[in-house]
Amino acid sequence: MQDTVTAKDIARALGISERAVQARAPKESWAFEDHKGRGRGGKRRLYPLASLPADVRQAIASAMLAGVPAPAVPAVPTKTVSPLASLTKHQRETALARLAFVREIDRLAVVVRKEKAIRQLVDAARDGSLPPRLAGLVAVANDRMADGRGLSRRRLYGWCSLFAEGGEAALAPRHKAKDMTVPAWAPAFLAIWQQPQKPTIADAYNQLVDAYEGVPPSIFAVRRFLAKMADTDREAGRDTGNALLKRRPHKRRSTDELWPTDVYTADGTTFDAEIQHPVHGQPFKPEVTFVIDVATRRCVGLSIGEAESAGTVLDALRMACLFGGIPALFYTDNGPGYVNNIMLTPGSGMLDRLGIDAVKSIPGRPQGKGLMERAVQTLCDPLSRRLPSCSHADMDGDAAKKVFKITRADVKKHGKSKLLPTWETFKAALLARVEEYNAAPHRGLARIEDQSTGRRRHLSPNEAWKGFVARGFEPFSVPEAIRDELFMPGIPRKVRNGEVRLFNNTYFADALADFHGDFVDVRYDIWDASTVYCWTTRGEMICTARLDANTIDYFPKSQVEAAREKRAKGQLSRLAGKIDRIAPGATVQLPEVSPVLTLMADGVTPDLPEALPVDAASLVPAKRPLFLAEQDRYAWLMRNRDRWTEGDHGWMDAYVRSPGYADLHDYYRYEGIAWDGNVLARAQTE
């Protein structure tokens, strides 16, 4: 049935009436077959295509090519589809365009011979009568997008032959493959070019020409070779460590299973704008520390200081615990503000007191804390750019220099500058920025449909937190009765007759009488020297002890005042030595100056003792801790005798002869680290 046509089909192709076809057929003895059909006569006469005259078959083929409805023709057998996945996009498009012409030739060849079908396509392409669907594929099939070439008999025969032999993939153009062989000079060039100093291609090429024994390549050949290399292979050596890791695949951490307070993460940064120091009035850049809840991305704590320290981190953690709740994990880097005795000391360390597990990121791999790194930028960058004292690297250099000169001149003349935010102004602006961040949609959170706009958007951290509350979340809050004492630093002290000594001051309480001879954890407020809080070494509250002025023969000093005096003496001593070197025998009368204090949040804190080599104990063995007190340094040195420095020998010799050591001798003996005269000799030998 598919090889036959009706009189109506022939009449449509010839452009004549059906009656004229029926009159011509018997005159020329056209073969036909009668088949039972529907309609009035009940019969249907069909004419085999192969028996029709040549002009009739040609007319039918022309009608098919022109898009006129043509008689049903046999379906062209589909070739087995060859894989095209290995081809480029351009090769696939060219192959499919050529396939369209091959299919059209097969379709027409059923009616007319293949030769006539091909010639008919060539003539139609030449006189512009090709159907639009084929005319648009001529340039693509020729693999020449703009040279105006049409179709040729030889080209169409060639495509048919290729398809018959290899299917669709054989119709793809065979472009010349890139030469991926490694030239002989490549190792010598890469040894010069892949250096951390990152020399330019031109400079590395000049060095290659001077050192290469054979015939050196052209610089253009060098550039072509580098363009063929994969990015990570090309930049290896120029980038190392963390910089190279940024170019490689990585895994993303999912927070979908976390609830609020499961994990807090913290980090700090130097704020990229200057503010006015509240003590001496000079411009300075504060250090800002943030604490973020990982599940909701909500900022739950912050603090401000002069530099990252145990004090600033402690203040940020205190705010986070009071505002959001006590976390299960505290995820931080290995900076001195997080790896120190205040935070990590077993039993009395802040994390042990709160029942928080410390988790440290891998040193030198900030990608592991990408969530926190990005949060710090998002919080600080917009605020710093709103201030005239902004010091971003991309700020206009001339404007920054002008602001620098104006602020220094204003402070020198008036003690303040309109271009420098005050301490209180900066605190208020930072808190407002945190509220703005917590209320803004966050890309790391789920999407919802905004009820006011009808558009989909991300949840804000505040909305995410409220969503967990609606699902039954309740934070583990800090007990009201111990909110103040819980976050105070503590030092073990021995009780004698109801008294404990701290920073050359004596504190007394009747409740301490039962602890005579025992060690207690004395917690203190760094702003107030009048009171300390005594706890057992197991973390049980004992009492509040107050300063007894009769036990000291000078005005009591808080830790801040003691540290200020110690630092001032050191500065004066160094200044006197410098003056003596410049003008031997000269004296200088120095006026009293306001001490320089370290700022933190709403007040000032003392500088920690001069930064000693840091240790992370069991977490970061390559460092030494920051020692808050002499007994901390002594205990660490006795447990790490192989890591003494030259300065440790003299310090240890002086400390074991001091009253401070005598007060804690029993405690050291209980801990198994009491002084032995042979210790110093062994340490010096080692």
C-alpha cells in the first residue's frame, strides 16, 4: 500500500483535475490495483509508483520537495544510531544537518531515481527554491558558515556514502586534533615558570633561552603550550597549599540536619575603617569577633577589642551563650584567642565549665570555615564602606590619604575628628549592622514564598531561628544565678585561714574556713578588684570573698591597673636605654601619660603578658599557650621540659625562689610537678 498512489494524489502533484488523470491512465495503460474501500463505489483504485511514467513520478517528487502534501511513501529504514557524545557541539550540528539531506534524498528516491533526487536538490539550492527547513541547513552541512557555498552532486553523493558506511557519526567533519604531545623544552620552561614568585611568561622565556642547550622554541609556541595545559597543572608551583586547593574540586558541608545551638562557629577580623580610641583618642582599627549559629546562620554574639585575644573571644562567647544558648560544639581556628588556658584548661577552662566540645579547623585550610569567613565579610564590609575613614584596599588612594591627614591633624589640635566615629557610635553602628544581617534573606537557607510580594526568596537567619522554635526547639540557657561568675577567668589558689591571695591582694570569707589547706578556683572580674568568687576545683560554688584592706600595706590594684603599671615601667625602661645610647648621661623629665589599654566590648581590658610562643596542648602540639598567670607557665614548662627556650631557664630559676611559688608548692606537689633542683640541669642539658 505504501508503494502506491491514488488518482487524487497524482492530480495534486500534476496540477490537473482527478478526472483528467482517470482519462489519461487507460490511454497510456497505467497499471493499477483495485482494493476494497469505503464510499459509494466500495472500491479504491491505486497506481504503483514504479509503473508510472517518468514525468508523473518527477512531478510527485517535486511536490514532495516543495512541501506540497505528497502521497504516502515507504518509510526510510532508520540506521543504527551511532554515539555522538564524543563529538563537539559544532561537529554534532554539522552531522545532523548533513543527515537531513541524506534523509531527503532517500525519501525522494522512492519516487524517482537517486540521481534525479540529488540533481533536483542541487537545482533547487541553486535557484533558491529549497524549502526553508533545508535552505537554512546548507551552510551548516557544508561546514562553512559564511562562504556562500551551495550544494553539489559530488558532495551529496559523498554524504550518502558516508552515512551508508558509518551512520550518523561518519557525517561529522574530521577536524584536526590538537597536538597534545609535550615538547622537549617544556620541563625546562616549567621549572622556571612554576615558581611562587610567579614570573611572567616573557621573563621565564628569556631565562629559558639563556639556559637551554638545544634550539629554544618561540615565545608563541610557549604561550600555545601553556594554553593547552589544565589550570591546576599549569598553576602548580606558582600557587601552593591553600591557594592551589581553591582551584581543585571540593566537598560541601550540609547543615540540613543541624538544629540551633548544635554548632557555634567564631572568627574575627580587623575592621577596615578607623575609629577614635576611647582612652587616648588616636585613630585605630578595632578587632571585631563574631559568633554564628551554623544551623540558622544567625549572629548570636560579638565583641570588639584591639586585637584577637582570650578576652575578646570570651566576651563574644559569653554574649552568644546568654543571647542564643549554650552550644554543643564550638568550631574555631587555632588562633591565640581560642587556644589558651582560659578556654581550654581541663576542669576550669571556659569550655569545660559550659560543657562545650571544642572543634578546631585544619591549620592553613580556611575553606573548612568558609561559612564563617563569608559571614564576617558580609557583616563588616558594608559597614566599613559607609564610614569616611574606610581603609579598604579598593578605596580611592587620594581620598584615603586626605582623610588620614585630616584625622591626624584634628586629633592633634582638638583631640577628636568629625571623620572618626567614637567608640560608642561604632558600637551602636555594629549592633545595628548585626540586626540588619539577621533580618536579611540568606542564600544558605531554604527558600519560601514571601507573603507580601508573592515571590520566592531565602529565609533570613531570624526567620530560620523562629522556624525551629515553632517546631519545639528550646535553647539550653545559662542559669540566672551564675551568669556573672560563670564567664570570669579563674586561677587556683590555696586557702589559708579563710583567705586567698590574688594579684598581691588578700580576700576573705567565713565560708572558706572549711577549706583551709585546700585549693579553690578563684574567679575574678578584671574591672573590679574588690571581690572574687571562689569555686571548688570540681565546679561547685563556695562563696564570694571580699578584699581585706588590712592584709596589704598599699592601695589595692585590679589586674588592669597592675598590667598597666608593668607595661609603663617597661616602656620607660626601654626609652631610657635609647636616650642613653643617643646622648650618654642625659636625663629627660617625662610627664605622666594616660596608660594605653586594650579595649573589649563595653570597657577596657589589660593586655595579656608579652606574647610568648603559643601552645595548643593536645590540640595543636606545634604551639605554646598564652600564659595568663605565672603558675600556668610553670605548670606547662614542667610538663614540657623538652621545649624550653633560653629565656625559660632564667625565668624558672627566679620563679621557684619567689613567694608565688611558695604559696602553690603544695598544689604543685599534689599535681606531681613540684620543683626539683635537678630539673634545671636536665633541661639545660637537653
